[in-house]
Amino acid sequence: MKNFSKNINWLLSFQTIFFFVFLFLLIISNKRDLGFLSFKMLVNFFEYFSILLIISISNYLIQFFYRKRKYLKFNAEDNFILAIKQLSNIFFYFASIVFLLIFFEISPRQAFTSLSIVAAAIAIVFKDYLSNAINGMIMMFTDEISIGDHIEISEQKGKVINITLSDVHLINDDDDLIYIPNNIFLVKEVINYTKRPTKKISIEFEISYRFLSSIEEVESYLIKGLKDFIDKIEQESFNLKTVEIKHDFSILRFQYILKVPNFEDEKKIRKQTVRSIIKYMNEKEAEKID
């Protein structure tokens, strides 16, 4: 309830203010026109802001009790919370459209019927956006891709920081913000590094035969280079294997399994491994010069 008390001001939005304003006007009007507003218009405004207030309070309460049940921080977000927010926005826009129709004395039923052909044309024109929106809602209500997951899709790799009705936002290793349309996730293969059964990390590199004495020697050197991270890696998981043999060099793959999945640790270990590879080749080059 502490979070609820701190954020009760969230409910004191313009919707709440206007709700009480029109309630007051309805009371003092006593079913009489106020000159600048008819009684019917007052009722319409009151009903409109009542609906908006119900949507806002419902949105807030659902998020509050969901976070409490999941033991999430007050500002923490996951797919379900994103979906609730998007649904609230949809209800808000729908209520606003209906209110405008009623305000201008247009029957909503007749309006939607007469606009059905236009709506079909709009659906064709904006089919990509509608498809993106539908796919976005599907992703929000599933856990295949979640906020905080590290994924790879269409040669883009990064951390998911947001999911909207149009696209997914990624932050890559260079801190670049990447927007990927939701439709891409239906037609492209997605690798979710966070949700894979085993947290095996693979690092591929090329090494010239001039520096390659034996696979075992390189493997032992790389393992020693990770002594600062030894408590974060499964001891029996280290493996260096040959991926491809070329004329002048071989492609090797160094693998290990993290005890606890952690993207920051993975980045640090990758960086240290790359540095160890370069150091190993420099040492071998120096030996040949001597």
C-alpha cells in the first residue's frame, strides 16, 4: 500500500478533475440549460469522463495487483503490463470516437455501418500496421519474447527494452537503439539467448596455422585467461573445437556455460576471451621472431 499511497496522484489526472467539474455542473443545472451548455451536453460530457476514469482506475488497479502478485517493483514492466497499457489506450480512443459521434448527434451504429466500406479500404491501406499491431498484442500476451530478453533476429542482436503495437525496441552492444517491426518476428528466425535451455556461450575466431601448435594448448590458454570469472562458469563446460579448416587458417569455436545467465557477465567474458586470443597470437609471433 506504500506504493499505492505514493502514486495516488496518478489518479488525480485531468480525467478526475473534469469528472467532478461536470458532476458539479449537473448538480447546479437541475436539468436546466446553463446557456453555454445544454443539459444533454452536460450528461454526455459526464458519461464520457466517467468512462475514461473507469478505464484509468481499472488500468492502475490491474497493474498494481499484478505487480504485487508477481513481486515486481512499482515501475517494473513486463509483457502483461505492456498489453494492459495498450488495451487501455485502445479503449480510450474508442470511447473518444463514440463521444464525438454522440456530441455531433451522429448515431454510432449508423456511422459505423456507413463507414464499413471506407473502413475496409483503410484496412487494406494500413494492413501492415494492423498486422504489426496484432502481432504486437500476441507477443505481449505470450512469454516467447519478454522485456529484458537478449535476442538475435535479422542479423541484429540486443536486449529487448520495449514492445509496442508497431515494433520491438532493442539496445545492442554499442548502445544503439534498434526498431524492428513486429511482422519481422513472424517471418524471421529469432534466437532468444535468455530463454534457451542451456546457457552455452559460443565465440568463433580464426587463427593462422603459424600460431596454432595444438587445440589443447589454445584451449588451456583461454581458460587461464578467464581465471577472474571462474566462479561464474561451469568448470566442466569449457570446450574448444574446430568448426572449419581452411588453407591458411582454421575457424575455432570456444564454448562455456554460465552458472547463472547474466548478459553483463557474458559481455565481460567475451571481451576477456577476445583479448586472450589476441594476446596468445602476439606471444606466438614474438616467439617466432626470437
